[in-house]
Amino acid sequence: MRGSVVDFEAAYESHWVPLFRYVNRMVGDADLAADVVQESFVRLFDQTIPDEEVRRWLFTVATNLVRDDARMAARRRRLLAERYDQSDLSHDPMEAPDQAVVRSERVAAVRAALAQLPERDRQLLLMREEGFRYAEIAKVIEVAPGSVGTLLARAVRRFVKALDPRIVEDETGRGR
């Protein structure tokens, strides 16, 4: 099936925010995430692909760019993450200081747990969080669609195991 030149403006409007969230969750650095998303859209410009493939194409390109950056600039990314962290786009500037501390602790715990997971588990969980269907996830990670549910269940178990138990207790109302 041959596609037409991508409607760049429509693709940008539809996919920028979810792609940014996905990449930001992967790398934990808003500036780096914005750079990766920008480069993904630059590469999309004048592409000839079917409209229904644009989302998957963008997320695949962004994932590959993150992998490339991790291989070439791990130290730079670590230093940037320490210097500037914009972890949550929904952060309320009027949030009470104690709530901000708790939220920051939760974000740090989730990032730490994600960092302990194999790359494929992180990718599965983050793609699911962005609303990808199993068939789309299967194409990106190159597995049979029927195996995505099992892989996700295993990834969730590994994530919960890696998550700081104090955070899990807070979410259930016990502890702290």
C-alpha cells in the first residue's frame, strides 16, 4: 500500500504531545525529549507513508534516536538530567510544597524502577501508557501481536518488583 506525502501540520498537531510524553518518560529530561521529538518530525517532513502508519513511524524513529543518543552521549544526558528536571507536564504551580515533594519522590521512584527494567520492558510500558494498541506495539518491538499481553504482564510485574515499596504503600494508603 503506497502512501501519500504526510500532512505534516496534521501529524504535528495529533502526535507532538503524546510523542513528547513518551520520549520524556524514556529519557527523564524535557530538553532532550524536545530535541528528539523535533528531530523525529524533521525526519517525517516530506515522507511518503500511509496516514495510519505515521504515529507508529514517529514513535519508532524517536525510540531509535533515543537509543542512538544513549550509546553516544550517556554522560551528557546524565549531567543534563541532574541540572534540569521537568518531570511532569501536569505540574500545578499552586501545588502545596509537601504535595510537590511527595510527587517528586514518586516520579523519582518510578524513573528509578523504569531504569532497572530491560529496554523492551520500558518501551512496552511507556507505549501502553501512551495508548498504543497491542498490534501497534507488536509492530514496533517486532513480536507477534498475541504475545504483547504476556510481555506487558511480565513487564508490569518486573516494574512493581523494582518500584520502591514505600511508594506502593503510599498509593494503597498504608505506610508513611
